[in-house]
Amino acid sequence: MSKVSFASISNPEFINLQPLDINPLMSACEIKVFYLGQNRNRSYIDKEVATEMAKTLRGAPIVGYYNEEKGDFRDHGDQMVWDGDGIQFNCLTKPYGFVSPDAKVWFQKFEETDEFGNTTEREYLMTTGYLWTGQFEECQRVIDEGRPHSMELDDDTCEGHWAEDYNKNIEFFIIHDAIFSKLCILGKDVEPCFEGSTVTAPEVSKNFTIDNNFSQTLYTMMQELKFALEGGAKMVETNVQVTTEQQEEVKFSATQDNLEQNNTAENNVSTEEGSAETSFEKKEDEEEKKPTEESSEEDKDKEDKEKVTKNACQDDDDDDKKKYTVLETQYNELSKKYNEMETAYQSLVEFKNQIENEKKDKMIERFFMLSAEDKKDVIDNKSKYSLDEIQSKLSVIYTNKQLELENQKKDKENDKEKDSDSSDKPGVITYSISSDSPANLPDWVKAVRETEQQINA
């Protein structure tokens, strides 16, 4: 009898786990997944596509194929078996870890030097993960020594097209979209597709720290920019993630700055007051008999105070205007650059489409032996099909037509053979033998007649 379990209606009691509360049998690792641009397996991934692909990194398994005899990891572990049931493909890798759901994902540039001393700067997509070093001893070698790495993409979701790099005369598969299926640990002697791709202990990511001063500065700059762009209107919350403590520090810092500015202004006013009072006292001692001039000095002193205050406010206004002008100039420059880049991008897209269409037209022309009716579907849907798809479809049509012709030819040959066999069979020859002209009979007929006469006698 099976047991039945129901959740009670009482409130659940959650355990307050901290971010660092993880299984102690795991070890953090850092992975250089792949670099941007062209690579040695003749594929191409740009930054925009890589950014979209990066969204599928979290949760991906980290696998490997460990060989006990070799004492190290091997390649992707693909195995082909040919038995009575046909050809089968097996995967020998097993999971050794995973990319956590909260893993860091970022781009990082590296300068890499090959065996010939040539230095190349490459920009890698990177992430962090965890390996079960407590469960699998071979994983600890990855943390201690590092190992090459190779990514695996899901075949069903990988999209792209082939294009030729005319400078290199090499065709590359330009990836449009793909989902990560696995991240694979390789052996020391296995060369990865992306030369510097590795799985190691945390190296770059361990230096990631929260710079409070930078966060405060960034938060303040964003607020000032929004204030300036809105013309001094009421500021709204930005998308910059700043903690409550950092906001309080920003407010405290801003308050301190305001107090210092106010104290400076008051000190300036006090200084002016002191100098004015000193001057006034001297004049009062020297000219006690001039009440009209004394009243005039008091008015002048008040005017000086008002001027100091007005100048301080004017200076603040000037600073705000300067900041606004600078921000507005930067914004206009960025907008202009963006528009230029957008125009250039559209031109490149049009040029790329034009080149692709020319290639597709040439591919269709290569199948001149096919009729227009045979190629109708491909021509009508040329923009939907890639160059490889066009070649594949036309090749299938051509092959089918050739098979049909071969079958027709074979049927004709079989018919000819049948006719030839029937014509080679011996027929019945009938001779009319006249007794009036025995001399004209063939010898074998004469022999037959003589034999017949002997039998009758």
C-alpha cells in the first residue's frame, strides 16, 4: 500500500541561508567559454549574438570524459558503435559540475601569445561555476592545474549561415543564435577550438569587489545627468542598483558637501562683515562728527553682504549651467555617433544581403540541367533559404531526376534483352519437296528420303 503525504496548512518555516552557504564538497571554478570573431572551427560569433547566448549559460552542466588508463580527461567523448542494429552514437562524458543560476557572466580581453611569439588580443565570454571535487578526485586536478575547455551547442536550436571571408578565401559559419548544452573539460594534450579556452580555479573573478566610492560616484553622476536632461524637474528612480547603505552614504556625503559650501559662504560673509566692521569702526573713531556718512557706511555694508550672497548663488547657478552644457554636449555627441553607426550598420547589412543573393543566384545557375519548374520553389523562396539549403534542395531534385532517368534506361535495356532472346530461338523450317525434280533437292533431304525408302522396304 502506497503512502500518501499532504502539506499542512501551517506556514512554512524558511531557513535563512546566506550566499556563501554552499556544499563544502564543491569548488568554485572560472571558465573562458569562447572568444568573439572567427575561430579555428570556421565559425563566427559577434558580441551581440554572444550576449544573447550568454543568457543560456546559467544552469548548463560542466561535463568531461575521464580515462583511467590515461589518468586525464580526453575529448568530447563521442563514440560510434556499428553493430547488427546499424550505426549508433554514444556520449561517454558525465557531469562533473554546473554553472550556478546566479553565476557571474562577463566579457574579458586577454593578450595571448602562440608558440611563434605572435601576440593576439581576444575578447572572451566568461562565467563561473562549481565542480564536485569532493565526489570526483579528478575534478581537483582541474582546480589545481587547470584544463582546456570546449563548449557544446544544442544542434536543434543552433541557427546561422555560411559566408566567405574574401580576404582569407575561407567560408565561415556565422552563428545567429544558439543555446549552450554543455561545457566540456578536455585533457591537457587536447587542443581546444578556441585556443585559450580553459577551466581553472577563480583567477579574474576573485578580484571582483564592490567599490563603494565608485558606486556612489556613479549613482551621483546618473542622478545629475537625469536632473540635467529633465531640465531640473523632479528626479525619478534610476535603474542603477545601489544599496540602501550606499544611498545613505551618498545623502550624507551630499549633506556634508552642502554644509561645507554653506559654511564657506558664511565664512566669506563673516570675513566681509569683519572687514567692513573694522573699517567702519576706524571711520567712526576718526569721524565721530559725521552721522550722515556713518549711515551711508551702514547701507554700503548691507549692500556688500547682499552682493556676496547673490554672487554665491550666481556661482552655483553658473556651475549647474556648465554641468548641463557639458552633459548636453556629450549626449549630442553620443547620439550623433549612434546614428552614424546605425547608418553604417544598415549599409553593411544591405551589402551582405546583396552578396548573399549573388551567391544564391550563382548556385541556382549551376543547376542549369534542371528546368524552371524544378527550381520554382527555390527561386520563389530564395530569401528564406540559406545558401546551403538551396544547394541541398537542388541537389536532391537533381539526384531524383537522375535516378528516374537511370531507371527508365534500365527498363528499356531489359525490354531489348527480352526481344533479343525471343529472336534467337530456332524456328520451324518448311520445305516443299517436289518428286518431279529430285535433282534440285538438298543432299540432306535426299538422305532422309533414302532412309525413309529403306524403312518402308
